[in-house]
Amino acid sequence: MSEKADVKSSRMQKGRKTINYLQKLKDEGTPIVQMCPGPRDQFWTMAAEMADVDICRLTVPGDGSDPEMQIKLAPYWIKCVRNAAKIIHINFYMQTPTYASKEAAVANGALYMNCGADSLLPMGITNETLKYMTDNYLVVFGHIGALSGWQTSRQGGYKRLVRQLRAQWKCSRWVMSIRRTA
């Protein structure tokens, strides 16, 4: 038999899902799947990766009553999840005190990305700090609110809001992503 069998032993792909890969999916109109794990993050994330989920929005375990402990635990936790899931795009949710200043945001963001996060999500960040982070080559990936139909139609729709926000923030499409919830 001269035919070569094309047998694959795994659905896993080589290489991480980068921000460029996600932008390509968006440009092609391919749905992007995101998951937010709970307890036992590394196991849920590994299972999600095997199911070809694109993004894991990762937070540090805890109930918020001890943010200092969560901040100290963050690098270790990112490494644990990254070791379990090598390909999925990890979008790490930064605790508010980690971006209290633009310098702290860059120092903490660089540490988190060095530990295995692919992008960062600092909720409620100031424009100045956001610009400082991206000027220092950190990948910030998130959404501007959870805009639903009734909120956007009152404001003129998604296209109008995106134009206004880009003009106001002077952001490119790489910096800004709108999360649409209908």
C-alpha cells in the first residue's frame, strides 16, 4: 500500500492563540468562544482548550475579602493554568490595586504576561494608564461595558458608539474590542 494514512491522534494544535489570531477570526466573521472558569480553573481551562475554545478569561481565586492575597497568588495561578492549557488565549483579569498607577500597571502586567497570560483586562482603567500600558507593549484586551441593544439604540447604535470611543480614546482596533450582548 503506497497510500499514506492521515491519522491524527489528537485534536490539539501547536501554537498559542494570539491576539492576531483572534483578530483574524473576527475579520473572517468566525465566532470566537470565550469561557470563564470557576473553581479548579486549570482543569476547566484544559477541557475548554480540548473543546477548541478560543479565550479563557482568568481571574485569581478568592471572594475579594483579601485582595492582597489574591495579588500575591496571581503569578502562581497564571502559571498553573498555563501549564495545564498551553494553547488557549489567557485573558487575565487584573485586580484594581495592580493598576493604581500607570507604573504599577506596567510592572504587574509585564509580570502576568511573563507568567503566561496572553492579554490583560484591567476593568475601569483610566485612558492615561491604558495608553501607558499599550505604549509599553502590553496587550490589553477587553470590552467597553456590556452594551446591550436597549443601551446602544438609545445612543445611536454600535457603529456610532465605536466611532465616538475611538475618536475620544485615540485607540486603534487592536486596543479596543466591543462586547455585544443582546
